[in-house]
Amino acid sequence: MSCAAAALLTAAACSSSPRKFEPICVPGTEELCYSGPPSTAAVGACKTGLKTCNDDGMDYGPCEGQVRPTDELCDTPADENCDGKVNEACVYPSCAAVPAGSPSGVYLSDPAAAGAIQPPAVYCDMETDGGGWTLLYNSVGSDTGTTMPFWDIPLLQRFGGKGEPSLSANVYAGWLYLHGTEYRDEAEDLDGKVAPLFRATTTGIVPETMRFTSPELVSGDSEIYAAQFAAGWSSSDFDGDTSTSNCSEQYSHVTQHYSACWVYNLGSDADNPLDDTGWGPHLQSAAARRLGLHADESAYTRVRRISRWVRW
């Protein structure tokens, strides 16, 4: 056989021999694993698992302990579909029906309760005193001057809604007055400190006058309760307060519950000029100091927000 033929035979024999593979891992070592969509890993109920290198080091075993997205369940406080939202498609008769342990935030409420076709979005406080509180109104101070006009709500719109539910925006969900039996008001000062103003109960509300039936103070500041809850309700076209004049008309057409006239106002100052560049919520400085909140040197001080919550 020629040297050339021998060389070809040797090359062919070598090419047909088994290939040797190198191990890809150290036997027994573990590594994080997840087979769900990458964007859902460690979000909500989803979590990564562990896979263990096989004895031969050539591959890993199954991913143990991982939790992948499933359909969202409305009776748990978990984010089962791992999209960063809890029960976002669920509809509840009230915030009190949202599963305990759920985070505070926006939920869908019973459309029948709001007299709506589509489920209205509401903001639920799920932390204070056992949770289940719905944000009825929220007035937020603004240097842009947009807050004061928001609160010019005519009589025919008293059970309507304005704004998107949020603690950082102006919100009015007047339809909640038709259902609430337990209320609480709170204020946040310019330093970010939040103080409860009062807690109260009622058996309902008279739709024509917006006066609460059988209101009772549970706790908090009795002066604020008397002025902003237990008395009347006025808008620029309806005078239901206890003053000789229309408090709403007198104070920049701001609609709210008044006595004669107010300790807090959702949109007007009581120091001149009343519009205060349109800032919005003000609290009597003496009341602010009484509650341990920041107050300026004027008789009525700006606050960051004033909120009313309702539960039933």
C-alpha cells in the first residue's frame, strides 16, 4: 500500500471514532432556574427555583421549587399572574370585601353601587384599622393653581365622580355617600406628617340635603367634626350650611360639608386673598397645631392634602 493510501485510511479511521464531550457543571452543585416569562421572575407570587447538576456533570436535573404565573384569584391577596398588580381585574362590592392582607391601591368596585355601567375604580386603604376604607375625596395642594377649581361641584353632581383614584391627585367619588356608615378624615401637612382629624359613624345620608342621619363622633377633634361633618352641605347653587350666608359661595365656590363656616377647606383659604393662587386645601392654624401638624404664621395654613375615607 502506498504511503498516500495509508494516510487516507488512517484519517478515515480517526474521523469515525467517538467524540469526547466535556462536563458542563460540577456534579451536585445548584443553580438558580426559572422557566416562566423572564419579566415575571420574582414578581408577585412567582419565584425562581434550583436545579442540581447531575452526577455525570453533563446536564442539570429539573427546576425544583419554582412558581410560574397562573390565573389571578380574587379571593387571595396574592399576585398570582405576577404582573405587579393584585386582583386588578376583580370587582368587589366595597373595599371591605377586598381580601385581608392585600396592599392599598386601586381596585374595581361594584358598578351597581355607583350607578354606573362599568365597574368604577376606587382607592382602597387596606392598612388603617383593619383596612377596607374607600377614598371618598382627596384634595391635594398644587402650586399650579388647579386644585381650587376642582371643588366647584354643583348640586346635581353631588353623587358623581371626578378625578382618578389616587392619594396624589384630586378625587371626588360622591356616590359613596349613598353607602357609607363609617367615616374618617385625615390631613397631611407640608412636612409629610399625617394626622387623623376625626372618626364618625352615621346611619345614612339625606340625598336632598346631604345631611348625615344620626351622626356620632367616635374619636378625634370635635370642632372639626362639628364643622365639616355633622352640619350642612353647600355648593355654589345650594345653601345647606348653618351660616347666614352660603359658605361655598363665600369661599371660592368650594363644595363640601360646612357649619358656619369651616375649620378646613378643600380648596379655599380664609386669609386674603382667598384663592391663595389656587393652592387648595387649608386648615385652621390653631387646629393644625392642636393636631401636631405644621402651621405657618397665618390664621389658616396650607396643607399637603385632606382626605375623607368611608367604610360600610
